[in-house]
Amino acid sequence: MKIDSVHILFWSYSGTTEAFAAHMAADIRARGWEPRLCNLLKGTLDTVSFSQRDLLIILCPVFAGRLPSHAAQYLKNLKGCGAPALAAVTYGNREYEDALLELCDGLENQGFRLAGAAALVAQHSIFPKAARGRPDEADKMKASFFLLQILQKLSSCEQPEDLEKLAIPGNRPYKDVSAVRIPLKPKTSSKCTRCGLCAKICPAHAIDPQDPQTTDTETCISCTACIANCPAHARKFPTLMQKAGEREFCRQNSLRKEPVFFL
């Protein structure tokens, strides 16, 4: 199967999923393609149709064992038309639960053929001491080898229909997260310049562009995008609550988890 173009779409709130996406993009460039790279948090695409000679690589963080609802909804804008796809989720060393299955199902429902899937470990966005510094060099090396295997797999197929269906772990129906509430919500300090960037990138629209110092705590999903992207470093979680939660989370998830790949 000949691949003419590679598209890498991802959501990255604190930058760790973007680290994987950028690493994969470098690997793709080294093999002669110039990938189309897009952080969907900062610039969404309208309905996009692919062909069987396109490869889609899509990466998404895990929220409480599921895809973020806005990401799951966005998948409906993509039209696979039989194009091969590599699906990957990133998680902060706890569990990825049903998120990878949900992403794979969403892609297949849109007409993509799965060439591979991965659950990748990245530094936790809310509790950064968990999986600190990941993806590290070992993670990137494993991701590179997996990508190479995907490309070799595609080159050995005559057409996307030859790709065998992957066995992805998870449950249907997916985990119910309707009652999940994360008590940590960002607070704004006096450093705020009211530039409005936080409101622009907030995927939950929990920040009023006219009053960016205020966060709607009922709408906020604690994704940390506003914290990680604030140029004035004016947003952060309440310190005592964040540190207490981090200690307990790290105690429960201290064992290093490794990436898992499906071919």
C-alpha cells in the first residue's frame, strides 16, 4: 500500500501529548514525508476527508478513563473513506481504561481502517510528579519502533481492507464518567494581564473572554490548558489541595507503567 501523505492530529493540554506527536512527526520526516501536524486544542479543522493513500495518526489524552467529550465529538468531523489510521492515547501512569477502545471505535465508525493503536504514558497534567519527565527517551524509542512496524505493515498490504481488525481492551458501554467531579479548579493571580488566551484555548468554554480571571467551575474539566499556556503564569491550582491530591495519587500509582502497543 502506497502512502502519499501523513496527517498527525492531536489534543495536548499541558504539552506532553504534543511531545509524542512531535517525535512521531520527526520520524515521519526522516522517512521522506512532510506530515501535516495540528494541535486541535489551538486550531480545529472543519470536516476533513481522507483517502486510502493518506495515513492518519491521532493522539488524545485520557480523562478519567475516557476520551474528553469534545474530542469524541470532534471525531465525527473526520471522513475516513478507508484510510489507514494509527490511534494513540496518553495517560498519566494510572489507567487508560476505555479511552483507547473509544478512540478506535470512533475512527472505525468514521470509515478508517486501524493499522495500529497505542496507550502511551506521559507526565500527569494535574499531578506532575506522577510520570515526571515522560515521555522519556525509552518511551520515545519504543514509539519510534512501533511507528516503524506500522509503516512496514502498511507497505506489505495491497489495500487498507487487508488490515486485520485489532483486539483493543476496554468495555462497551464505556465507563460512565457523568458523576466524575474533579475538585481542583484553576485560580487566577494578580499576574493576569487579561490577554484572553486562556479563554481562547479552553476546550470546555469555561472562561469568559470578557472576564478571563473567572472560571466557571461547573463547566471546567481541569484539563490544565489554561495553566500550561498562560504567558504570565497567572493560573494554577490551589496549592494545598493540589499537593495533597498529588501525594495520594503518586502513592497509589507509584509503579512505572510502560506503553502498550497493538498491531
